[in-house]
Amino acid sequence: MSVKLHRSRSPRLSEADLLPGDHIYVKRSSRFYKHHGIYMGHGKVIHVSGSVREKVSPEVRESDLSLFLKGKAPKKVTYHTRLPASETIRTAKKLLRDGSYSMVLNNCEHFAAYCATGKKKSMQVRKIVAGLSTAATGIVILVLTKKVFRR
């Protein structure tokens, strides 16, 4: 089963617009970083949280929606194919306290996508890898071009 996702371009959402099992995200201070989680209902979100800066090891935690949002508006990730909300919630709860964080292989977006679809995917990581690949290709072409014209 292929899982395709796209970001909703909805207007500012509020808690009333969210349904239990929704994969939500919020932009952080940098426009390149988005934080992802699963909305559980009743003002709660399960997400990967913690950092060296906070002196807290990253792990899957349940937090108040207001702490997750930090004053920003939530957005929903919508999928063409996804698991039922009840299974999404069950998976998120099962992974509570999991501390196998990796920015590249198991980050907050991987977690939320896995809960919603059964597949770990991170568009943020894909964009970074694609950008690095493009830069590396450009450097190789530049080096080869310089060698050809020096002959």
C-alpha cells in the first residue's frame, strides 16, 4: 500500500477543528522545522518531545495541546490512505515512553506518520536529503567541468 500525504492549506485551526487521531503539526521558530504529533482529544497530543537544550532525552510523551502548540496554530496532515483513528490512537499510546529517537530515521514526523499510516515517512528529511543530493551533484559537475577546461 503506497501512502501519499499532503499538507492541508486550511485556515488557522483551533482545538474544535481537531479530531482524535488527527496527525497534526505546528511550525516552530524556524520556518524549516515543523513539529508533529497525534491529537488524542480532550486537549492532549502524543508526540516525540525532549532535547539536549531542555536537558530531557527525546521520547514519545503525552502533552497538553497548548504546550505542543506554543502559541502557534495547528495544521493537519491529510492522507489519501490512512489507518482508522482508533488504530492511530492505539499505536500512539503503545509507543509512549519509546526513546529510540533519530533525527534522520525516527523523528516526530516519522512517529506521527507511522501512527496514522503504519509507515514511517518524513517529508522534512526527504527534502533535506534531496537538497544535499542536488548540492553534491552540482559540486561534482563543477569539479569535472573545471578539470575538462584545464586540459
